[in-house]
Amino acid sequence: MSKIAVIGAGSWGCALSQLLAKNGNDIMLWALEPEVEKGINISHKNPIYLSSIVLDDRIKATNSFEEALDGAKLCVVVTPSQFLRSTAEGFKAFVDDDLPIVICSKGAEHDTGLLSSEVLADVLGNERRIAVLSGPTHAEEVIKQVYSAATCACSDLELANRIRDVFSSEYFRVYTMTDVYGVELCATFKNVIAIAVGLCYGLGFGDNTAALIITRGVAEMSRMVKSAGGDERTCQGLAGIGDMVVTCMSRHSRNRRFGEDYLSKGKTLDDFKHDTKMIVEGAVAAQNLQTLSKKFNVELPITNMINDIIWNGANVLEQVKVLASRPLKQEF
């Protein structure tokens, strides 16, 4: 049995904490909200996220980075990507130079275009101890022990295998690889494309259109992964197509829900956050991918459309027409 610090007590943070606790580990879950900390410690329930689930007795919550990380053998970071740097700076003083860190946040930094692993390496150092975990894994199903699988990527394959063994269970299967950039870029893209798929359904289009968007979204993702030095094969795996499909098509997907129920009806990010208390990571990713698009000179028409609608006030139907009227060309 080992102590594991989980930084971030949202839906995914709680689902991973439950998984790791069921695997026999003591979990100290860092929560930003005082009511979440109190709810978990008193009633073993998160009052905001996945509130119907009773959490394992091995899970304790705290609002102190020092308490969360004291004696931890592994740190799992599950905070929204836009808060990753500030959060890492907050717990930096309590992290040893060789403490393994698993990133479960998805996205790139707005101003720099740095991926999450690069942000943490910039703040904490020793990038070889930093891994990423990603795949088609909705928190709502993982916490109910529905069969799922994910990919753990780390430049140190031996560490990736050790992390795999910590997370793996009879219902949660973990594969390993060394393509950290590829996995992170896939995780960033899939949320943007899910917004586009939701928008498609919200506007009254059908499954044919959704399949078109997903397929061309994978093409955008593959171009970026290759240009950034990642392995194109990653896009065919769990972190790529797997996560893309589940995020675009599932009723659990907040990104699809935002596109379908909010963006298509003229509602805003603030409306969504007010109603759900959740952040639409795909909206932030669409903005941040503009930096990477310029850096690597990669064309991203679907991503650009979503970015212009959300952040630049572009008319939805006009943007759809622009996308549909792009010049015809060979598929490959």
C-alpha cells in the first residue's frame, strides 16, 4: 500500500482516486473548494462532482498541498490545463526532484503553446519523471468500474510500466508508450472536435456529418502530431481515435454537450459554467491550438472554425458554409 497524492477533486480526479484506492493505495485528494474537502472527509461524497457516488474509505481530502504531498510515492495531477502552471507553482515546494508525476490534464498553454508535460517540466524540472495518462475514459463510467482502457506515455518506458501497474485493475487496462507529445496532442484535439460534433447535431445535421467531422478531425490531429515530432501511429490508438470517438459521441461528454446544447443555440461558455460548474476544455484548446498551428505551420480548418465561433464571435452558419466550401482535393 502506498500514499498517492491526487491534485484536483473534479469528476476525473475523484474517479481516478476511487480506482487507485480500490487498488489498495491511500489517497490524499487535494480539493480547491472547501465544501468538497468537507464533503469527502465527512460523508465520503463529493457534493459537486459525481455526488451520488460513495468514495472509498482510503480517500481523504485536503486543501493543503503540503499535506497532500507529504510522504506521497506518486503525484497525479488532474487540474484544468489553464490552471496547470499556477497549480504546479503552488505545490512545487513540496515535490521531491524524483517524485513521479502523472498528468491527466488535457490541453496546451495559451501564450507559449507548451503542452502539459512541458509546463510541468518548466516549473518542476526533471521531465523524465513526468508521464501522461489519456484515453477513452469518461469519469462517470470509470468510477462505476465499467471496462475501460488508457495509454500511459513517458520518455522513461520503465517508469511508464511502473505507473501502468499502479493504475491497472480488472476493469481498467493501461497500455504504455514513449510518445508523450503524440498522446498530449491527441488529448488536446479531441475536445475541440467534440464541440464541432455537438454543434453539428445542435444545428440539425446527422450522423453522416458527425462522421465527416470526426474523420477530418483525426486528419488535423495527425498532421499536428507528425509536424510536432510525435508518432502518427499514436493517433490510431486509445489516446487518438479511441478518445476522439468516445468524446464526440458519448452523452457524458461536456464538450459535445456544450456544442450541441449551448453553442448551436447562441449560448456562451459562461452559461455552461454557470449551469454545470464545469470548464469546457475544448474551448480553451481551440484557442491554444492557434499558437501551435502557427508554430508548426499546420492547417486546422475545423479547429479554426470552432475558435472563431467561440472567441471571435463569428456567425455559426456562415462558418459552416465556409468550411463546407473549401476546395476539393485528394483525401491522402
